Amino acid sequence: QVQLVESGGGLVQPKGSLRLSCAASGRTFSSYAMGWFRQAPGKEREFVAAINWSGASAYYADSVKGRFTISRDNAKNTVYLQMNSLEPVYTAVYYCAAGLGLRNGVGSYDYWGQGTPVTVPS
């Protein structure tokens, strides 16, 4: 079992930055690929970024390439999402998830956090 707790969300002005964190419990954190997803009001949950167990490989949704960076610190059981140049379209609840492969599908992840909201006003 892996329990995930996100933090770092909030209100940020356009062009601003936020760093989300996701703290994991359990001694097997380094065995899992980690992903970030988001869900805007009235929309389906969608993939944002993923990173493999070691941190050596990552990939991103096209909509966030060049703006967001995913990273992890296995010693701290934490995965991060640095978000820069935020725009209102990025307003959503952001979720982290743990799975066994570096994939972009919601169904590919076994464990989910409760989410942290990010609001970028227009």
C-alpha cells in the first residue's frame, strides 16, 4: 500500500509559479513510477507528467512541455511538480499517483492522492 498526500496548491497570478509536492508513505516508494494528473471543473482527469522509479526518465503532456518539470527525491519519499508561467487554463485540482510503469493513462496507476487545487485567475 502507498498513501499519497499532495500539497503546495493555491491561488497564483498569471505568469506565476508553484511547486506541488506529493509525500508518499511506505518503504516501497522507490519501486513506483509517479504521475501527476489534473482535473478541471466539468472535465475528465488528464495526464500531466510522469517520472520513472529512479528519476532518470520523465515525460509530459504536450500542453505543459517547457512549463512544468517533474522530479522526485526517493530519500524523502516525495515527488514534485514545478509549474512555471501559469495561465488560467491550468486551473484544476492536481493529483499525484503511483503505478508500476511510466504511462499516461489514469487506469495505469494504482494509488492516488486526494488532490491539491490550483487556481489561476483570468
